[in-house]
Amino acid sequence: MSKKNMDWANIGFNYHVADLRYVSNYKDGKWDSGILTEDSRVVLSEDAGVLHYAQEVFEGLKAYETEDGHIVCFRPDLNAKRMVESAQRLEMPPFPEERFIEAVEQVVKANEDWVPPFGSGATLYIRPLMFATGNVIGVKPADEYQFRIFVTPVGPYFKGGAKPITVKISDFDRAAPHGTGNIKAGLNYAMSLHAIVTAHDEGFAENVYLDAQSRTYIEETGGANILFVDADGNLVVPKSFTDSILPSITRRSIVQVAKDYLGLKVDERPVKLEEVSNFKEMGLCGTAAVISPVGKINDHGKEICFESGMEEMGPVIKKLYDTLTGIQMGEIEAPEGWVHRIK
Ligand SMILES: *Cc1c(COP(=O)(O)O)cnc(C)c1O
């Protein structure tokens, strides 16, 4: 066994076919025992539920090597739990949480050579997913499902430092009030693709979505939660009163780091678009980038520029970023259970 010979710093966020993936199928009311397989393909019947009524949920987490040569991942218990909640919302049979964690461990160990070396900035991205394989024609939940986990190495999110981005206030909505915005389902992404392609064509990095009910409050971007820093240097975190923001594990971790490690006050509350110009810093958070700094919001031609500017991360966002990544990498002592050792 030896590491794959890859240009780790330059592999980008692309799919590379690793050696083995985990597959378990649900049939006759139960999940089978699951296997590791070399087969990266999924063969479906044309009447499979996922193809018609979009019964699919997924997760995303990363494994990486620490300085002392261990392979770890970050809070997989929260991914396991969130996937159960996502599945329940779409009437899919939940995959048991403890089996989810065991399956993550099995897949990562089986693809150990694909875990990028410490210090490369690259990580092994882990993608659990679950979808309806059983037949449907009439609208109803299927009765057969597949749970699968595959991995692929991904390059460092920020090459040559994290440059602040410009985002736009979108005229599209991401999630209906009391709809499915708070679960991690492919259906929330299908309808965001047109919005993101449009935003990119206009020269913006991301869309900021407002609450669909009043179009007054900030929700999140297509795939990341939002953080602000107020004039007193404290953290302000948008909260949805219509339950339509995805519960990001990175965001929940940052909130705890802000309070317990940095002694910041954290205000989790509905945040109006009109008050955003009072804030000093803004960031987007999620597993992929941890935190991406935002320098500017474009609201229908009107620019809201943050004091932190377009050159570097603001000081508070940077401290949060450095502390959380330090915890993940084992340089700063982690709260109990945050860094999960696989090997
Ligand atoms: C996955 C996701 C996030 C980020 O969640 P993490 O658990 O931090 O990776 C944020 N918003 C949406 C819509 C997502 O799908």
C-alpha cells in the first residue's frame, strides 16, 4: 500500500474514481449487511423512484491526514443524524446512525491510498447518498432503496489564500417556507442550478437567497450558511423563522468555537437584508471551504461593501477560520468527539 501519485495541490474539486465504495440495499423492510465493491456504476430500472419523484438525499464530509499520521474525519455523527432526518422528511427508510459511521470508516480505510498527505491542503471528500431504486408510477414512496458511500480526493479549496468574493441577492428562491430547505436533498439543488448559472454569467460567485415568504430576511447561499460580524466584533448568524435554512455542521461548530474558544457573543436570529450594511464582515460556511470570506453584496446594482474589503478575510472571520481548522488538524485541542479517528 502506498499513496497514489497525484498532484494533490492541483486536483481541484473533481471526481476521481477511487478503489472501493460501500453499498447497502433496502428491500422487504430492511437494510442488508452492506458490502465494499469495486463497481462505481449504479444500474437502475427505468421506473426507479429516484428518476421520477426525486427521492434522494445525500451528505458531504471529509477525511484527512493529521501531522502524526492518523486519518480522521470531523463530527461524522452529525452527518449520520442529519441524513436520518433528511430521509424521514422524504419518506425514505433511515440508514442507522451507527452503521453510517462504520460505513464511513470502512470506505476510508479501504481507500487509504487516496487520502491526501498531511500538509498538501487536499482532503478525501466522502459522499454518502441514498436513493429510491424501487419501482413507482403512481406518486408514492418507493419500497426499495440504495445507500452508498463513495470517496474522491479533492484539492485545497483556496489556492494561494482565500480571496473575498462578491455575491448577489437572488430574485430566485431556494426553499419554500416550511418546505425542504432544511434537509440535504438533491431536489434543493436541481432548482438552484439555473440561478447559479445565471449569477455566474453576471460575474457573481454565489447567490444569497432571501426568505421566500417576505423576501426581507437573509437565509443562505445555494450550498453554504452565512455568518456576519457586527460593529462590536460579535457573530450574527441568520436564523430562519420558516425553517428553511440547512443546519450546517460547520456553522454549528463555528458558533461553539466563537463562544467557547474566542469568547465572542453569538446572536442567532432572523437578519434583515436592510441591516446588513451595518455589519463589518461576512463569510459563507460549509464543509468544502470551511469559511469563504465575502467582500461585497450586490443588491440589484446597489453595492454593500464590507469593511474587510476585497483583499483578505476580515480579522474575526480569520480567527474563526484559523481556530476551527486548527481544531480539525489537531493543532488545537478539540471538544470531546469532534475529531473522529479512523486510523
Ligand atoms: C451541505 C450544505 C451546507 C453546509 O453544511 P455543512 O454541514 O457545513 O457542510 C449549507 N447549505 C446547504 C444548502 C447545504 O446543502
